[in-house]
Amino acid sequence: MKQKKNNATLKKTLGGLLIILLVMGAVTLARYTTSLTGSGTATVALYQNDAEFTLTNDDMPTHPGDQRIVAFSVTNTKDSKTAEVSQIYEFTVETAENIPLKFAFSKDGGTTWKTVAANTKTNYQSVLGLNAQTDNWKIRIIWPDAADDSKYANEIEYVRIKIHMEQKAS
């Protein structure tokens, strides 16, 4: 008789578990099969991505002791539209390092120069705000007098300025 009672209890327990599992499965399935309809509008902020430009041979020093200054601008406008978020930007001067050129940036028209190592991101962060803004920069490329070894005579060099931009956190 005890065996029969245990079997009855086991059947009731298994039946209860089966009902609980069925209810849980129905709730889970309902969560993934429910659909809603409606309409809405999403807006995405206008944002400028990273940019780069390569200097031409005319922009490059041609011999030891020579230097060139190239002006360029960084702006938060494009096609008469202004970026809708503030942006922080900084530079990398990318080269093949075939010639030991030296680099410096100036944002104040050439009064103050900040030296930059080749192939290293600068820590000269600038900010473009929410209003239309253009920052005018100059880069000075110097071929030092001391780098007058004849091994540089036939070397090919390039200089690419990369502008890294990211959204400024509020």
C-alpha cells in the first residue's frame, strides 16, 4: 500500500512539474511572437569621421636644412551642414621614416609650435563645438642639417596627416 501511495505522489509531482513547464514555455514563446505596429521617427546626429591627407612632393623638404610649412583646416561643417555633436580631434603624422624628418604643429598662425614624433598620435587635443567652427593649422616639416648623410639622397618619403575624431562626452 505504501508503494501505491508513493506512485500516486510521484505522478502528482510529475504532473505539476509538467504543467509549470508548459506555462513557462507558453510565456516565453509569447514574448518572442508578440508583435506591435506603429510609426516613429529616428534622428541621427551629423558627425565627422576620421580624415587624412597626404602631402605632395612640393610640400616636402628637398635637402638637409630645408623646411616647409603647410597650412590646413579642420572643420565641423560639410555641404553647409554643421555637426550636431561636439568633437575632439588630434593628429598622427604617418611616414615611412626613410628620412629623419621633424614635425611641429601650430594653431595660432605659427607663433607657437608643438613638436610631434612621426607615427605617434599627438596629445594635442582640440575641440570643435556645436556651432560652425574651422580651426586653421600649420604643420612644419623640417629636414635637419645633421641628417646630411648621402644614404638619404635617393630615399623616397611620404607624409600623411591623419585626423582622429571622436564624439565629446557631455
